[in-house]
Amino acid sequence: MLAKTKGMILKQRGIGENDRMLTVLTSDFGVIEVSAKRAKSTKSPLSAATQLLAYSELCLFKGRQSYYILDSAECIHTFYPLRLDVVKLALAGYFCELSKTLSPSADTAWEFLRLLLNTLYLLQEGRLPDDLLKAIFELRALSAAGFMPNLVGCSECGRFEAEGLCFFPLDGILICESCGAGTPMWREDVLRIPLPPPVLSAMRHIIFSEPERMFRFQLTGNSLSRLCWVAQQYTLLHTEGNFKSLEVYQSMKLPASTDRKENFPELGEKQNKNDDT
Ligand SMILES: [Zn+2]
């Protein structure tokens, strides 16, 4: 049976002299494996459409195998400028690896693909800080994959705004200081992240806004660092992820944009008592 769909090449590996095996996020089937015969040759019409980060129209054949077979392909967009910047390329690789790990189902695949395409486009354009794009993609992708945190208000008293609201990444909930202090949730070995109002507002905006508005806000300095750190902790906790591409991105980032680790405990470390400003 032949089927047409559009998809982003998340991963490609060479098979033998001429062939490629692809991992593709498609708008109709979610994440699938595709065998692309003779796609490795630069003379092949399939070559450009099956390279990493290509967004292509694909004509696929599904036989008895677990994977699809590529019949023909046409490249719609290559994100070529990303290949000229190793840091952005590493971050794009992380977006692809996270997409593959979260593997959205067929019914959420289009929403997910649109998020990936928009994020890569903005990464290529460079109009927003790379780290901000990373946080937006992480929180929005996790939410689309069924891990939406509950940021409406304190999960105990329901208040939208309250003194000392903290985020509990493992449970994906907020608890305010007057509800939580003195309870087991406030123990030092429970990962609890104080969220200053600008960071909480940014997280709410990312998660609750319409797709066309999600990238329209600004955050800088310590608030941006905190947002990035929270989004990454939340992602790593809920994917049990060990993302090689994330390590590459972090090793390449300019020192000026690295997180201030002294303020942000690593996963599994005790909560820093003074980390509440
Ligand atoms: Zn409360």
C-alpha cells in the first residue's frame, strides 16, 4: 500500500554502500522507520530529501516489515543554514533526539511536527536566544506527549499567585509555601524549585498559549537561566533521558550562556536551602 505524508528526518544512518535507514517524524503516522534504497549516492534524487533535518514530502510503501520503504521523496525545506553553525546544529540534533524519544502518537503528530518546524525555523533565524528556544521546545513537546505540568495554581489551595510558589518537577505540580512548609513535600531530599513570578509566567505562557503566540515573549538574565534549568530538569526526569546531543550542545555553548550551576542543584542533589530567591 502506498501512502503520502510529510515528515522531518530526525536521524539517518548509512546501510551498506548506497542505502539509508531513516527515522522520520511524519504528520500522519508519528515517528516511523523508513528504508531508503540508493539514497546515499549524491546523484540520487532521494539524497537531499533524506538527509538529517530535511523536511520532505514522502511517498511510502508499507509491506510486512516493521519499517516503511521509501518510494519517492521531494525536499520541501533543508534548514541548510543550521549546518553552518555547530552550536545550533547540536541543539537541532537535541530537538530531533527528544522528538524521537517522546515519539508522539499519530493523532498528536502534526501538532508535534509543527512545533519542531517552527522551533528549527526560529533557531535558524537567530531572533530568540537558543536557550529560550530550547526551554520552549522542551516544555511544549513534553506537554504534547502527555507530560503537561499542572501550572494553574498551588495544587493544595488552588491560588494562582502565592508567596513562595515552588515547582515539583517529579509530580509536575506547584505548591505554595504556606501549604507546603512543614510537610513531607518540603523535605530537603525532595526536588523543589522556587519559581520567581517572571519564570512562572513564562512557563504558563509556553504551556497554555496558542501555538502562534507561544514564542512571543521575552526573558533574560537569571530568569532565563532559571527557566532553562527547570525545563531541562523536567525533561530529563520524565524521559529518563540520556541525550548525547544535549551533552554536545552544552559542551559547545559559549561560557557566557552557560547556566550558573552554583545556584541550581543537579538532579538528585539535596535542595539548596538558600536557593529561594
Ligand atoms: Zn497553597
